[in-house]
Amino acid sequence: MILEWLRHRLTPCPRHLREMGYLREIVAIDSRWRRHRAAWTMHLAECKALVREAADACPHHRKATVYGSGLLLDLPLAELAKRFGEVVLVDILHLPAVKRAARAYPNVRLVEADVTGLVAEVYAGGLPAPELAALPEGDGDLAVSLNILTQLSLIPSWWAERRHPPDKVEAFRRAVIEHHLALLRACPGTVCLIAEAEELYCDGDNILDRDDALHGAHLPEGGREWTWDIAPRPELTPDYDFRLRVRGVILKG
């Protein structure tokens, strides 16, 4: 916890993202992965395998864009950099370790962008409807949405709960998810979508409870599913393990 606090204090970050909790969350994810590497192994391998499959489906390999590149844990970056003329990693912020890793590949470019177009307005107190016309850098041969779909509205909704009623925040969450799906469908190249569909509260193999991670939205049909053991007990509580049911699908190619 002390190391997380130091990283949060010392890592450069725009003020509004720090106050909203973006830096805290990415640092916490990094720490959680270090504590539970074995539990995350299958999920990370499934993600990389599907991205490779999507790359294989591309008739051209000029440009690949990854939305939600995060810590690069679930991305076969070296393989993408070898296969594509340009690889663009898009996230709302990049940790210094990610920037160092990207510098090893001359054709990899980092872009810090809010792919919802809403974060600044939510920070200022609003709860706007999604209006972004296209995804940044979405003109490539491959677009990968990597475990980001349900996360796009997560921190903004936490922030918005201070000023807006629960029903408005819930509608906002679903609208953000549906808008991102629509923007992915509008991309001209092959699209690889990996996203959690359901939150599972488990006691071993017994599912105690479940929540809809998509807030009423629907993922495209097909693809394949697996379970991500993201927070084995006692990470969140000694009473249960927290898992995610993840869907991976190649939308077109």
C-alpha cells in the first residue's frame, strides 16, 4: 500500500484525472496483477490469442490501434509491432513504465486521449450524452477495444454520483457503453472487442450472486467466452472471490 501511495504521489498526471481517480485505479490494477499473476494467466493469454487472431484476419497490416492499452499485460505488443507498419496505443494516461516499453519499438506511438469525449465535462459537473463522431486513430486496418468497454463510464459515473440521481447515472453508463460499440462498428478495418459481460461473486465453483457489467447493453453475438479470476479472496473480502465473465469477438475482417 505504501508503494501504491508513493507511485500515486510521484507519477505525473493531469489534475482532473488525478482527482477523479484515474491514476489511482491504474496503479491499483498494476499492484493487483503483481499479487495475483497466477490467477490472471488464463485471461491474459486469451486476450493475446484473440488479438493475434484479429491481426491474422486483416487483409492489410498498415496500422493497428489499441484502445485501453493500459499496462500492456493483455497485449502481444512485440508481435503487433512486427506485423503492422504502425501501432498506436490509446489510453487516457500512460504510466512511465508503459512509455519506456513503447520506446523499444520505433513504429509504436502513444496517444493519451479520452475516447468517450466526456470526462472533462463530467469533471466539471455535467452528465452529457455521448457525441464523439469517431474514435481517435480509428482509421487503421485493426482496431482493438481491450478490456475497456465497461470501464469507460466507471470512474466518470463514480464522480457523477456526487451531483446526479442514480437513475441518470445508470442511463449514462449504458449510453457510454452503447456509444463505444457503435463507434467500433464504424471503424473501417477489422475490429477486435474484448470486454467483461458479467460480474460474478463466487465461493469456489458456486456463484453466489451476479451483476450485469454492461448495464443493459448487449455485446455482439459469437466469439468466445472465459472467466477472469480478477480478485481472488481475500483481495476484496474474505467472503468470496470476484470474477468476470469475459467475451471476445472479432466484429469484422
